[in-house]
Amino acid sequence: MKKRLKINGIIMFVATVILAAFPGFFYRRFTPGFMDSALEIFGLAFILLGQLFRVSSRGFKSENSKNGFGLVENGPYSLVRNPMYLGIILIGFGVVLILFQLWVVVIFLCFFAARYIILIYKEEKKLALLFHEQYTAYCQKVPQRVFPSINAFFNRDIHEYMPLKFTWIKKEAGSIITVLALVALVESFEDLRNGGLRVYLSELAYLAIVFLLFLFLMVHLINITNKFNGADKSKDNS
């Protein structure tokens, strides 16, 4: 894990240096209007959704993997086999929509593929050795590695593949706040510099509405998760 964090830190540092050196080439030019506001709204929505996937996946795995000796097949892992990586992709795509020109998403996906595809195959090999036929059956039941099928995503209740607990959010609060703060800082600077205070406040109001909607979604998922956990405990006690 430390090696992985070190590599990710190096990648982030190199990316920051490149972006700082060529800002006009990568960053999206400010163009006031519907398109600019739409990109920011959808960008924030993708970032928040990606964060929820990461929090849900990590928290669910920590509570159900039996310290690495149990195969996790439910919750986010019933949607795709690598939901945490799906969360990273959603966050990255959201950042691109808000800050960068749209073609930068191709560079992001290339970086993601170069960084994580080998890791995914290594993890799959390890799981196959640990769980044998159980893992083979799981791969047949959930064939999607990272990107979910449309049917699986929309034809199921969201709480089935995105359970959520407040304690899970609390553990990831630092990374969530850091990402949102950095994106907000850069975007606020660009809006104020190019559009002025009026444009900035107008777009801030739209983004605040999106953020509030996700807060309601978080509360909803937490309540449903607690409700189902309480029902399961009642069945066990009876």
C-alpha cells in the first residue's frame, strides 16, 4: 500500500508540474453561458458520485472481507469487481469537465490504464489463488471489471450497490475535502478573473444546489443502510 501511495504521489506531482507549465494548453477557456455552467454542474456531480463509490466500496470491503480472508461479492462489488477504481474514474472525469478541455479526458484514461490495468490483473491473480472456484463463479456473476452495465446500474435500487455509513464517510473526509477544495479554488479563481463576481455567484448557486442534492442522497443511503443492517441483526437474534 505504501508503494502504491508513493507511485500515486509521484504521478500527481508530475501532472501538477506539467499543468503549471502549460496552463493555456490544458485548461478550459472561460466562456460564460449555458455550456460552461452545464460542464461545471455535471463535473461536480461526477466528482461527488465518484467519492460516494470510493467511500462505499472501501467501507463495505473493510467490514466484509474478514481481514482479507473473505471474498466480497455484495454491495458495490455486485455492480463491478473494482468499484474503487470506478470511483477514481468518475472523480477524474468530473475534474476534467470542470477545469480542463474535453480532450484531456483521453489523457486521463491513458494514465489510468497505464497505472491500474496491471494492478487489476495482479489482484485478480491473487484472488483466484485464494478463493479458487468461488472467485471463478463470482467473475461469471459480475463480469464487469470497472465499468458497470447499463442494466445493472439503472435497474437496481441504488442502496443495493452503494450502501453507506457515516463512519465510512468520516474516515475518507480528508481526501473528499481536499479534492473538492482544490477544484473549487482553481475554478473560483478562473470565474472571478474572467467572469467577475456576478458570474461567480450565479454558478456558485447552481453548484450549491447540486451539492445539497448529494447531501440528501448521502443521508438517504445512510438511513437505508442502517435500516437493513438493523433488520439483519433482528433476524440473527431471532
